[in-house]
Amino acid sequence: MTTSLGPYASFITTSYALVAIVVLLLIVWIAVDYRTQKARLRDLEASGITRRSGRGATDIR
Amino acid sequence: MTLIDLANPTRFLSLTARVLPWLTAATAILLAAGLYLSALAPDDYQQGATVKIMFIHVPNAWLSMFVWGVMSIAALGTLVWRHPLADVAAKSAAPIGAAFTFLALVTGSLWGRPMWGTYWEWDARLTSVLILFLMYLGLIALWRAVDDPSRAARAAAVLTLVGAINLPIIKFSVDWWNTLHQGASVIRMGGPTLDRSFLIPLLVMAVAFSLLFVTLHLAAMRNEILRRRVRSLQMMQASRVTLSNEVGAA
């Protein structure tokens, strides 16, 4: 197993760290967006606005 | 459930709720396996340990083009078949594709500095990928600029199909022009030229990143469907307020 990353270790670790950060940001953005949309739908339903089908807008199962 | 059933957003949401936990688990396991195999991979005789950047650079580069390919198929779905989920699929994929393209550019740059002696060179491969990144940003801006999703969908679909011309240019740029970037070493006539000790971790990481894309894309599509429900309910709410104001005034 290679344990030393050699003279260019900073380039390698920066690459992996950047990928991890961007992927994490994507995951967090999508998770926060999901909660935001569900909260908006709940608020609208609570104010008496319902879908034409009569089904709950937040019910996705 | 047949493919045609997925045209129904409610059924699509139901399917997404069932498959997302499994996809998330499979992605996490494959990513962990890919990272483990990447750590075990030997140093290259010329590049040393910097070859490890390949295991994240190449999957991101492949996905940057693959995601545009997915968006192009979705664009056909919007323009030709008017599939209700086609624009949802394309719009949800764009930010994820932009992120993969950004990562391909930055990790390539960080790999290029120690190997080529420069972070950037205006050669055909690097420039065409930069153009792809700018096209992703342009599409995202277009979707945000137009309020009506159906109008934005048609314009974005046309732009996506025009932009697809860039995909073969990116793929064959290393063959058509003299570039600093190396030629194809995995997807090529005659098979891969990479040694198995590099090829296996690379393929595992490529599958892991592809699964990551599928997982994030389905989750983003679910969000976009909910966002469109919010919009239609808000419009119903606004029309009720207008109607009650008119009745009150009369």
C-alpha cells in the first residue's frame, strides 16, 4: 500500500478535498431544497389551498 | 410499473421515495470501495503518486459529458414527445452536471501543474470543456430568467441540443488537434491501455460517481416536481385572492 504521496502531496489532497466539498455541497443543497419545498407545500395546504385531485401535495408515497 | 407510468409525476415521486434509500446506500458503499482501491493503487513510474488524481478527475470528466447527454435526451423528450418529466429531468441535471464539469476542470488543473508545468493551457480539450461548463451556467441562468416553466423548457431544450455538438468535439479533440492533454486510454478502439492496477480502481470510481449522479438527479427531480406544485398552488391562491377582492368590490 502506498502511504507517501510524494512531493506533490498538496496537489493530490487538494483535489480530493475539493471533490469532497463540492459533492457535500450538492447533497446539502438538495436536502435543504427538499425541506424548503415540503414546508412551502405544508403552509399552502394549511391555508386551505389544495390540489385539484384533492390529494395532499406533500404526500409522495 | 411500466415506463409510461413514470410520466405521471405522482407515480414518479412514489418510485423515487422507494429507490432513493437503496441508491444512497449503494453509492456510499461503491464510493468507499473506490476510495480504498485508489489508495491501494501503486504509484505510476512516470507520474508518481499524482496518478491518484486520475481516479477522481476522469469520472468527473466522463460525467460532465454524460450529464449533457442525459439532458439532450430529455430535451428531445420536451420538444418531440412533450413528456411531462422531460424538462424536470433536464433542469434538475444541469447544476449537477455543472458541478462535475467544474471538478473535472479544477482537478485536471491540479494534475496539470506538476505534470505539465502549468495549471492551464488554451488547448482544444481544456477549452472545449470550459465551454461546456459555461454552457451549463448559461442554461441554469436561462431556466432562472424565465418565470413560465413551459416557455423556459422549450428554449432550454433547443439550447441543450445545440450544445450537444460540443460533446464529440470534447471527445475527439485530442485526436483532431495537437493538445497537451493525453489521448484516450480507456474508451478507445483496441481496448484500454491502462494497467489493471489503475483500471480497476478507476472503473469502480466511475461506477460510484455514476450512481452518485443517478441518486442526486432523482432527488433533485423530486424537489423540482414539488417546486412546480408549490408554484401551481401559489397561483391558485393568488387567483382566489383576486376573485374575493373583485366580489368584495362589487
